[in-house]
Amino acid sequence: MILIGNGNIVTRDKTRPFIENGAVVIDGKLIKETGDTKTLREKYRGAEFIDAKNRLVMPGLINTHSHYYSTFARGMVLDEKPATTFGEILYGLWWRLDEKLTLEDVYYSCISPMIDQIRSGVTSVIDHHASPMAAIGSLSKIADAAKLFGIRVNLCYETSDRDGEQIAWAGIKENVEFAKHCREQNDDMLTSLFGLHAQMTVGEKTLNDCLEAAGGMGFHVHAAEGIEDVVDAISKYEMRAVERLYNFGVLSKKSIAVHCIHITEEEMDMLKESGTAVVHNPQSNMGNAVGASPVLSMMKKGILTGLGTDGYTADMLESYKTAAILHKHVSGIPSAAWTEPPEMLFDNNKKIMERLIKGKVGTLAKDHYADIIIVDYKAPTPLNEETVNSHLLFGVSGRHVDTTIINGKIIMKDRVLLNIDEEGLLAKSRERAKKLWERI
């Protein structure tokens, strides 16, 4: 048993959202109790004590859309002319990269981002993977890395027609076989969705094959990220991108539609009616110059809207800050987007994750998974339940995370990852990346 005490406890539990000089008791992989430090130390005298030293104690952060493999693009210089459209980015960078990945590359591409996630307090990740020439077994490689680091993950393979029918079938098979493996494991540390790249790279036959193979599974799909997706849907099917996914039955309460930038009011209603979760990735959208998703409007409609990084960063607090300023800028209203970004990150991300697992995450409360971070932040102004989100927005980044606990296990303490050969793993990652770059 572990007792974290002497902390400013940000529980995200509406019954008691903030506990000054509070404590959290961990029993195995679950939280047993929260309360004031003195009372709980007397009650659990035999527990291992972690002194939070008046720092913030919070639920681990959740990333609802990422791409581990994209890390191997970091620092890469290509011979392509500078991209002027999103389509040119896909063809010139990402599809050149993913088709060169081997299974070992897939594993080592996870090393750096998983280290960075732990260092920035991210404890649960929903990832979307592609390695078309090494599709079979690729999700197991990511799962192996996640097990090594102790991160809670949900994985899928992005099925696509862009490399031909045989590879599309390999993507379908990888999703099905990995989902079977997850069911057999019956462990909330490892779950799955059925991956699709986007409607523009999945034709009629493959989409039907995916729906049949999924057998009721939820889908994880990019939707209307670039205008190209919409143009493709209208030109081929006389409907828009989200509309096509809706009409085919891809959208449901089990599914995640990522980005949703170029969508209409009618398509928002389809997302709402289907119960599909939307994930916003503001830094990626800005970096790719694809536009700003109308997430404020979607949230007003009651669409469950979460926050991800799209592989752009590992730090969810960066995404939080960017979402806040992006939508102020787009709306031209400085008072806009005060409540929506924290709702996305701290409320909706846990709701999305809890749709995919049996247990509960994202709250420091009894019987929730013990995914907990200690944040080395000393507030210069009053810190309480009304002000904490502002402190996180303006004063805290992932670099402030001191301790990361996932599923009741201490993964990082005093900024040091425990039982991990960080330098050795990163050296192998750099070696694999160098060889990959030479093949592109």
C-alpha cells in the first residue's frame, strides 16, 4: 500500500474536487481513499509514504489520439519541395515514412514518445498506427513497448487502400487478431479499436469488409482533417466525409472521429446522434495548416469532444494551452475558450477512455485506477478548486511532473524512470531511425 500525502490534491471528483494538505491511498492498482493527510496517515500506518511536499497531486493525463510511429520523422530532412497542401504532406512525408517501417522500427519508434509521455504525466494513450509493409504483428510491438514502460494503451491499425488490396487485408487482419488478443488478456492496460485511415483512402469494398470484420467494434478514424477528404467524398460518393462515415455505420458511441475540421452543421448532428467522440488536435492542425476544428460549436451541441496530440508532442498540457489560445484567436473573442479546453482534457478524455475499458480513470476517487502524477508547482497566487485550471494553463507544463504512477506502480520518481535503461533504449532508437532514413 502507498500513501501520497502533504499534497494539494486535485481529484477531478465533483464531490470533493480539491483537498488542501491532502492524501491519496493506493491499494494495488486502485485508489482506496482520499482525504486529509493527518487522518489517513494515522489510519494507514503501514503504508509506504510519499511526501508530496505541498505540490500538486493530480490524475494522470490522457491522450485520446496519437501516432507513436511519427516520432521517427523528427529531424528528418527530405528531398521533397516544401508542401503547399495537406495532401502533399501525406504523400511527401507520412506515406513515405510509414511504408519503410519494419516491425523492429515500430517497437523502437515508441521508445522516445513513451519516455516523454511518462515525463509529462501522460498515463493513458489511444494510438493510431500505420506500417503497411509490416502490418501483421505491428500492434503487438507497440503493446510490448507499452508493457515495458507500464503505460495504459488502446491501439489500432489504420486500414487503407492506398497500398493495394493485399495490404488492406493485412490491416483488417491485424485489427481483428489484435482485438482478439486484447479480449483474451482481459486487461484494461491493453485495449483496441478498429483503425481506418480516412474515408478518402478506404473504398467501398474495403469499408464494407472492415465493417463486417469489426463485428461491432468501434472505429478510430481521421475525419475531414484536410479539405481533400471532403473533395474526395463529394466527387466519388456525392456526400461529405463525415456523412459517408455516418451512412456506412462507422460512427457510433464506440467510435472516435479525429479532427472533424471541414464539417457542416448537419454532420455535427450526425456525430451527436451517433454518439461518436471527436478528438481535437490543435497543434497538428495548425502545423499542417488544415484549419481549426469547430469544437466549441460541437461541444455546444453536446458532442463528446476530447483532446489529443496527433503525435505532434507528448505533452498534453501543451495541447491544452494551444487549444485555449487557438479558439480565442479564431473567434476573435478574448473571453472565448475558457471552459472548453479544460473540459476536453480533464473531463471528456476520461469519458472517452472509459468507453474503451471496464474500469475508471482520470479521477482520484475510490476504486479508480491509481494513475497519479505529482507536479512540482508552487502557486504564486491562491490555489483552489476555482483557480486550478488557470494555474495549469499559465503556470504548468509537462516538465513540472516529478512523479508518475500508473496502475498503482511508480514508473517515475524524482524525474527518473525506474527500471528502464533510458540511454540504451534511446541509442537503439536513434540507430533504427538512421537506417530508416537511409531507406527513404
